[in-house]
Amino acid sequence: MQNRTRIEDLKNRIGETVTLAGWVDVRRDHGQLIFFDLRDGSGKVQLVVGPGPVHETADKLRPEWVIEVIGQIKKRPEKMVNSEIANGDLEVEVGEIKILNQAETPPFDLQTDGRELAEEIRLEYRYLDLRRPRLQQNLHFRHRLVKFIRDYLSERGFIEVETPILSQTTPEGARDYLVPSRLQPGQFYALPQSPQQYKQLLMVAGVEKYFQIARCFRDEDTRGDRQPEFTQLDLEMAFVEQEEVMILNETLLIALVKELLPGKKILQTPFPRLTYREAMDEYGSDRPDLRPNKNDSQTLAFCWITDFPFFEKTETGAWTFTHNPFSAPKPEFMEQLLKGEKIGEIITSQYDIVLNGSEIGGGSIRNHRPEALRAVFRILGYDAAAIARNFGHLLQALARGAPPHGGIAWGLDRLVSILAGEPNIREVIAFPKTGEGRDLLMGAPAAVTPEQLKELKLKIDSR
Amino acid sequence: MQNRTRIEDLKNRIGETVTLAGWVDVRRDHGQLIFFDLRDGSGKVQLVVGPGPVHETADKLRPEWVIEVIGQIKKRPEKMVNSEIANGDLEVEVGEIKILNQAETPPFDLQTDGRELAEEIRLEYRYLDLRRPRLQQNLHFRHRLVKFIRDYLSERGFIEVETPILSQTTPEGARDYLVPSRLQPGQFYALPQSPQQYKQLLMVAGVEKYFQIARCFRDEDTRGDRQPEFTQLDLEMAFVEQEEVMILNETLLIALVKELLPGKKILQTPFPRLTYREAMDEYGSDRPDLRPNKNDSQTLAFCWITDFPFFEKTETGAWTFTHNPFSAPKPEFMEQLLKGEKIGEIITSQYDIVLNGSEIGGGSIRNHRPEALRAVFRILGYDAAAIARNFGHLLQALARGAPPHGGIAWGLDRLVSILAGEPNIREVIAFPKTGEGRDLLMGAPAAVTPEQLKELKLKIDSR
């Protein structure tokens, strides 16, 4: 439809005859006249069908049918003008209607914001649910936000590098999703919990400024507002110290809010910085919400939390890492780490960024010397063989000329949901899964055929 | 290192004292003087160390060690100027050296282009292999190309939408990779062979202009120059006809070449268009290389191939699709499709884009009416129950107000490799797998623990 006009472009073309296409929205009959709104990706406009041959076609139209119309753009009579809405001062007098597709009656009302519905039915009919202006806006906002990040980083010399999804299992605090290999029966790929190791390998490879909008996967029991797959802004820089990574991220966030959400106010810049100890003492949380009024969605209170303990004791008395095993300690604790002394007092170079009480990102300077990383794994209880098996490739790489490096990862779904004023991340993901990890639209996960299992040399063990 | 100067910025700062950081490259000793190149992400420069305390440190340096140096930028003596290379007219007189990391001797020479090596060793030490300027350039070129596409489409009203990786099995011509669900034992996700169904659902959802740089997965036997995971530019538009999709893609490709590869010449614009019949009759191939000289890598011969048969017979005499089961026939063949008559003569709306003898993309106008898509599946031999089971969600969506739509997918790895003058796609992928699907760097796929299998309720069936 090369001569199609989008609805947002109608306002400057009063008097012209145009071709429009879209979905039938609300319909109002007034005897001889049929009024209905036509909706396309750019907006809505009121159509008017008077008596005549086209009236018969218009009479058949039902909500969500897809049509093409030819009509003349007119100013509405003065008393019909609605200045509250876009195109409220005009209407299109319809000359022709072509039905492009009919639609069954939707299973729910598309004129609401959808929040009154059980989420299951919204997810099952996600292709209808997404037609709501709110969700369309969320998809567009997410696109613009990610585009802004990409532009900002690219202008500053970063390159985006795609890292593998079919990868190897790594201990990053959650279970891996596994993918059986058909060509190597009995062996499995793992989906990455993050591109952490790949981005460190890119630093060793001489890529000095890396980023990626990266898909990550975690097989967790209690998901709450999490998803089996989620999206990170993943970022890493060579030859940097903690301060430079923090400043880059802070200026990016400030620029992003200014450009995309000029109506919102950042409570304080530079972002306040609290040590873990200060945050716990003053707010009882390492994700404090610094807003004076917690319900004020127009205010954005960013802050940094630093100086976390590197290790903590598990219930069994073993040491585990609090954030990221690949982090370096703060420089003044390197000796303690290497010697394995006063382990509970070692402070990591980790820095978390918090927005309105939610952690939206975290990063650190990494242990770029193999002996220091080995010391971490020893404290975590790995013996030499287990270290070699799980981290041999990374330790080898660090022994072959690794620059000092550090970075961060943002939880992009969370950031978008907070900035969009949405209560959970499913509202800013096109096709989210349920809390049980089900895709109700596609029906995944699902049974597979015996032939598929046989090819993978797998049996289901239903004991 | 906030006061670090990148090597590409040295040329305008003759006489200044700067801090540099990077890798020790080639080293040449001349008695009292040590010459070596320092390499960072932006280039190389020659360092000179004279007699004095720093000489002792410099003497220890070996290739690929990571160092920080402070030195003064000087013009080289006239007879030492090398005008063939960047920074060939200057050198840095080193005052201080700090060793940031040592490096074991690399397992292969990093001064060559690497083509003389067995690929296995390059992939095992990919973090070294990637330090070669050729591969660095490939990563940077790929970034710029993808960025150009994103900018171009975003400016034209497209939005990028992320679609799921943990998805449902679909019959798109290859085997799916499966992911066992732990929470639903005995059930599996499938990794998408393409976002085809999701992008069609987005069209039904009212997203009129969609694109995505999308990861796709196919579990194939003979891979040749293929990878288990690969990247597509995936694109779909609502309310379009074939011509509009082709024109958009053609103008994008022309703009991309002009911007990124001004030295290359596109053989013919508008791109020649050949029907499948013409291509086979004239060139014996539906991927003809139209270059007069097949070895001329500076000439880019794009062409479109259209009017493919929709169906072809398999060895068993059943009908299969030649390209994409979701395509619409050309409008004049819709009656035949619906009636299932003269099936072998039905022409699909498929259009393939070919560059120098390689297919770099393909797309079609889709069957947006459920009865027409159902007719395709009937011809392919699915009974009503199988159609409902495999495609029920998409057919339901098409019955709820689907706009006419069409799109395309580009094989991005292939396009980048051809434009970069590389013989295979592994040269333009940061961490590729071998032909057998192995990641030699990370050691994937690999055995997993009995506990992991037990949690998934799976047994390996080694019969």
C-alpha cells in the first residue's frame, strides 16, 4: 500500500482525500450515520460513514477487523471537537471501505488498560493484549531506550560484539539451562547466565571497549518478578579503574533520562554513593529507596552502593561469593586474598547501581591476574582439578596478556519497567513467560516426539 | 587510567609526554637501544628505550606482555621514517615502564594473518587469534554494519523487538535444539530456527514495522560454512506489498555499501531481477554470480530472484515447501492454493536477495488469512489435528484481525563475511564453533553431573 497515509500525519492535510489502513476500534451508530475510530500504529481517527453504498459495508464491521478506507479529511463541526485527544478536531468522511481481514470477537475488552484481567489470559492472547496503547508505548519506549544506549556507547568507541548462546556451564549462582548435543550424545551445551566470561575473554583479545544487549538465562525455582530469559546491557572496558566505569554509567543514565524522559526529575547528581555498611546502617537495605515520597514516580533516585564484603558464609559454614567470583578485591585487600587471611573482611571492588529501591545494575573491576582469581576459587572450596576443569580456559587466557579491566551489567527489563512506570517486567517484554516458565501463547515447554528423544539418545526418567 | 592516551591520538601531540597502555608487539634490540612496538585497540607505535634504569625493565619484556608506559612523543630521524605505516614518522622515548601483566609465549605467531594455521588451534586460543588486526577490523566492521542497519531502520519508523529464545518447536526445515524443562519434567523448550512466528504475531499485535538482529539455531548434520547458532536481520512490515519490501531492502543495502565501503562498486542499480526460471535457464543456478570477473572482490553484484515454485515433490512423492510455509502465493495463484489444484505450478511471493553468488537473504508476503495458511498445511500433508497442534496459536491469531504483512531475513554472518572479503563466516564471528558444533575455547558441549540429569529427570540412553 504505497499511497497509504498514517493516521498521525492527517492533521496537516485537511481537505485532502487519503487512503488509510488499520483496525476498527470503538464504533458508535447514530441512525443514518455510522461513526467509528480507525486505529493504526501511529494513532486513532474518527471515521464517518453516511448513507449510500458504503454504508452497507460499514454496517458489517466489528471491532478489530482490519480495513482499508479511502476518505476525505474534514474539520469536525465546532461542537463536536474534542480537544483532549489527538485528531479530536477532525474526522474522515469515508468514500470506500475494503475489508482486509475479519476478526473473531476478542476474548477481552481492548479499550481498558488490561490491568483488571487475570494475567494468564493476557499472555495466552498476547497478540491482542499488545494492541493496547499502553503496551505499544512500552515496546516503543524500550526500543528508544536501547537505541539511545547503543548510540551513546558507539559514539564513545565501544563496539557491540555478539557472544555465544550455546555455551558451557559456569557457576554463577543459579542453575544453567542445558541443551543436549545430538552430534555428541551424552554431552550438553549450557545457555549463558551472563556473557561474563566471554566479555573477559574479549578484553584479553584486545577489544578495549565492549558492550552487548545480551540475552541471559537462569533456571530458578522462585521467580517472582524474574523470567527464565532476560536481557542485560553488558559492558566491559580495558585499562580502567572503578571510578571510570562508574562515571561512564552515571553520565549515560543521566543523558538517557534527560533525552527520553524530560518530565522526570533525578533526585540528586552526582548520584549519592553509599558503602554497603552505610546503606545497611542507615536504611537497613543495600537497595535503599532515597525518594522522600516513595510513591512519587516522577522522581528518580539513583545511588551507588560500594564496598561490599567479597565473601560470606553459607549455612554449612563454607565461603561463598556475595556478588561475582570474577571480581577483584579492592587493591588494599589483595594481599589478604592471596594469603586467604581474614576472608570475611575482604572488600570487593563491586559497585551496584540502585534506582528507587531496585538494583538495576552491578559490576566490578575483575581479577585480571590468574593467581588472584585462583585464590578466590580456593577460598570457595574448589580443589586444583575442579579449578582447572571449570575455569581452566579463563585462567589460561589471563596468563597470556590480560589487561586490567572492569565493567558492569544492567538488568534492562527492570530499568525499562521502572522508567515506564510499570509494576513488573512482564509489561515491558513482548512475549513474557509465566512465573512457572510457561509460554502460554506458543505452548512451551511441551512434549517432544519419541524420535526426537531417540536422536538425542535421551530417556525420560519418570521415577 | 584516566590520563591514558590512545595510540591513534599520538600524531598531533609531538613533543608531549603521554601515558600509554597496551601489548608488547614486535621487539628489536640494537645494543644499547631497545625498540619495540606497543599495540592498543587503536593502533601501534614504536617505543625506544635508551640506556638507564628503565632499560632493565624493558629488557625483560616479551611479546604480548601488557604494560603501561610514560614517554615523550618525538619525530623520528628523517632516514628512519616509514611512510607506509600509521605513526611511521614518530616514536615514543620511554621514561617509565610498569608491567601490568606478563604473558606466556603464544602458541602461534600473532604477526601473520593466521590463515596458515590449522583452524582448531586458532579457535582454541581465540582470545589470542582475535588480537590480529584483521580480526579486530572484522569485529569493528560488523559492529558498524549492524549499527548502520539499526540507525537506518529506526529512522524509518521501525522498532526492534526482542523475541524469545526459549520457545516452542516449529517445522522450519531443520532440527530444533531442545532444552529440557526442570519445572515441567519430560517437557522441552525449543530454540527458535528463526523468529518467523513471533514476528508474524507482532504484526497481528499492531507493530507495523518490526526488526530484530536475532539469534537463530539449527541442529544440522552437514554444516559446511554454517554454525549451530547464527544471526539474522529479521524484518517485517504490515500493510505492504512485495514491491515495498524489496525497495526498502535494496535502498538499505545501497546506502550501507556507500557509507561503509565507499571503495566498492555495486555492479548494477536498481538490482537486476530474475525469475527463478530465468536464473536457472541463463545461469543454471538460483544464486547466480553476475560479476563479469568472479575474482573481482571490489565489485558487488546484487540481484533479486523471484517467482519460485511454492511446492516441490520429495523423494517419497509428498509435497514439501521450497522456501517458507508461511508465505502467500502470488495473488493470481491464490485460487489454485485454496482448491489444492495444479500444486506444482503455484508460484510463491518469495523473493531472495543474492550477492556475488551467495544468497544473503530471503522473504515473502505472508499468508495472513487463516484459511489460506491452512490450505498450505493440508498440501504439506498435515491432518486437521496436526495443524491445530503445530500451528493452532498462529492460525488463531490470524483469525483475530491480522493485517496483510511481509518481510525478509538476511543472513548477517554471510553478508558481513562477503563484504569484509572473508572466505567464511567464522572469520566474522567472535567465538565460532567448529563444523562439528564444538566450542574449542570453552569446551562445549561437555558432560554434566548425574545431579543435573536427575534434576531434569533425564537419563542418557547409550544404546
